[in-house]
Amino acid sequence: MGKEYKFPDGFWWGSASSAPQMEGASNEDGKGMNIYDYWYAKEPERFYNKVGPDVATDFYHRYKEDIKLMKEIGHNSFRTSISWSRLIPNGVGEINEKAVDFYNNVIDEMIANGIEPFINLFHFDMPLELQKKGGWENRDVVEAYANYAKTCFELFGNKVKMWFTFNEPIVPAAEGYLYGVHYPNIVDFKRAIQVAYNTVLAQAKAIKAFRELKIKDAKIGVILNLYPIYPRSNHPADLKAAKIADLLFNRSFLDPSIKGEYPTELIELLEEYNLLPFVEKEDKELIKNNVIDILGVNYYQPKRVKAKEHLPNPHSPIMPEWFFDYYEMPGRRMNVYRGWEIYEKGIYDVLMRIKNEYGNIPCFVSENGMGVQDEERFIKNGIIQDDYRIEFIKEHLKWVHKAIEEGCNVKGYHVWTFIDNWSWINAFKNRYGLVSLDLKTLKRTIKKSGYWYKELSQNNGFVD
């Protein structure tokens, strides 16, 4: 008999996804365009196999079937998002009643199946009309988001008790404004920092609206992609590199969200390089007074860094990588499809840090998963035998379990994702689901991992 890993009573078992990655129906029932609909229409070749978000997994039409499947594979909770441009097609102004009906139906269906709805307000999908006004760079858009958030709380707050302001808010800032990977494909560190700052401000305003509504038994949090950042060595130069990477990639959102203020060292660094964002004097108080109740932790891989090998090109745009180089640790294990390191202990290091440095705020693993290409290779008797995914989840859960045993306030684990879903540039290249999606017929088939996940949830743990 192996070791038994039991989790606390009432542990959340489920998965996470988002409106733009599942719903499809991107031109139906009055939905406005978001930046991904627009970008795909403009440059389809930027997306893997030219597959855009117009169908995704067709959750818009198949949510009943999908929610039954969620129940069948042991979900007691599921996170998705509301599409801002579906609910308020122009980002401000008129509410789309068909969207209100849709989200009410989805939430009711989840509750009827014993699945707690975790509802996130923003998952990278800025309404196009607001992007035209400058998106997160524009403080009017911050106000528009606060109004949108309040609208959602008023419409669905009687049923939804778990709310999230943003998923991975660093991504639109970094990928959209710093590395030029996501729309609007800009490379400008200062603008990226303004976007990140305005997002934190938007969060504080949404939390303020949430508190004022006094929704009974409800909590509000944020979902952050956090990285344990490991220096190559204990050399002071490597340690300094890791510290700066941590300030930029973790603490820039962790500290204001939980502690209500930015780290002094981050402010000093940005000041030194003339990168500080524009702020109003009342912002500080607002951020201080509106912190989160719960933290979602997305963990996929660590970052390993070392001191710079060479001085940055003074004529190149300033980047975080001016301060450190990435370090490829010899012998590291890789998920070759995604180019990501697999390092299970990282999840424990992140959770313990939240316990020790962030007041042991209630938290949960909000995403963790493994994307693999061409999974059809592993079909036996009609089912994808994804033992590698079971192994991946299990090995991470062992470290989550250890963190809980050591007093970490971890409330649940959500795998990414329920069904192979569409992703920003990779479309359906890497499959992450517990359920497979046939792109031609949209047929859903539970994978081996889905059946295993059901047992995990029923037993509230596993034996290994």
C-alpha cells in the first residue's frame, strides 16, 4: 500500500477556463468584438493553423452538456470568466440582455449540478471599442472596468460567491505592451508599466464596489501566475538578478493585491530608469484600502535566472532582461511541446512563500496543467491514455499536500483545463483537457485523466 494523500474537507476540485477560450459564438446574440476577435480578423496567420476564437469549444451552445461532464469527472467547482464584450458590447453603455440570460443559465446549471461557480471578470479580452481609446493605458477604461465589475456583482451576486478581478493581469501588460506577443503588439516598458499599474487600480475600484454592495458570504480575489525564481548560484550578482526578476514578475501584483502597497525596491528601480507610471494622489489610499480576500495561484514552471553575461545594447528598448539572463539549469526536465520546465517542488515554494510573507491569506491552486501536442497518438479503445497528465497532476499535488501539512491555507486545486480549449496564439496546438475535443465534430470524450480526476475528487485525495 502506498502513501495516502488526503486533502482537507470541502477542498475544491475542479478546473479553470475562460469565456474567450471556450464560448465561441463570437458574433452571435449581440456580442461586441474583443481585441482577439479583431486581431484574428486582421491577421489570422498569427494564430496556429489559422484557428481563431469564433467557435472555440462551442460552450455557448453546449454548456449543459459540458457542465454534466464536469459533474461526471468529479468537479465541485469550476472557474470561467464573463466576456465583457458579450455583456456590454461596447465596453460601456448598453447591457446585452441575451448575455445576461446566458450567464444566468450557466451559473444556474452549475449550481444545479453541485458545482460552485468561480467567476472571473477579465481574461485578456479587452472590448475592441475600449482598446481603440487606449485600453488599460487610459484611466477612463479603468472607470469603465469598475462599472462593468459593479454590473456583474449586481446581476449575478445573489448566486455567485467566488469572484475574481483578473486572471494573470501581468500578461496583457507584458505580452501586449512589452514583448509584442499579444495584441496590441507594442514594445514599450514604460507603457507596459502604466498598463500594469492601471490594472491594479481597476482591481482596487472593483473591490471597493464589491465591498459597498455587501454581498452575503461572497469573496473577491485575483488569479496571479506566480513563479518561484531561483538564482543560478549564491553569488551576490546572481542573487541580485533573482531579486529584480521577482520584483518585476511576482511582487508587482502580489504586494499591491495583498498588502495594498508596492515594494519600495520596485519603485526605486523604476524611478532609476525613468519608468514610473503616471499616478493620481488619491490612488495610493484606494489601493491600500481595497485588498483581496483570496488568492488564486497559477503555477506551471519556475524561472531560473543569473547575472547578465553581457551589457545590454544601449540602443535597444529597455526590457526586464536588462537586469538578468535566463539560466538553463543542466538536467532540468522539460515539457518539450510547450518548452516549459517541469518542476513540481516549485508549487510548494510558492505556497510556502504566501504563508510566510503574505499573512497566509486563503489561496488555492487556480491553474496547473500540461499541454501536449498530437494526443491522438495515445488513443486506445477510443480513449486518450494520458498517463503523463495523471503523473503531472499527482506529483504537483504531493507538494500541495506537503504545504497544507505545514500550515499553508490552501483551499483547492483547479487543473487547466476541463476540455481542450482554444488559446491565444497556439489555438488548439497543445491539448490540456481532462476531456478531449474533436475539432471537426466537436465531440467530447473523457480522457483517462478525466476518469482519474473523478476518483481523486470522490476520495478527496489519492494513494501513491
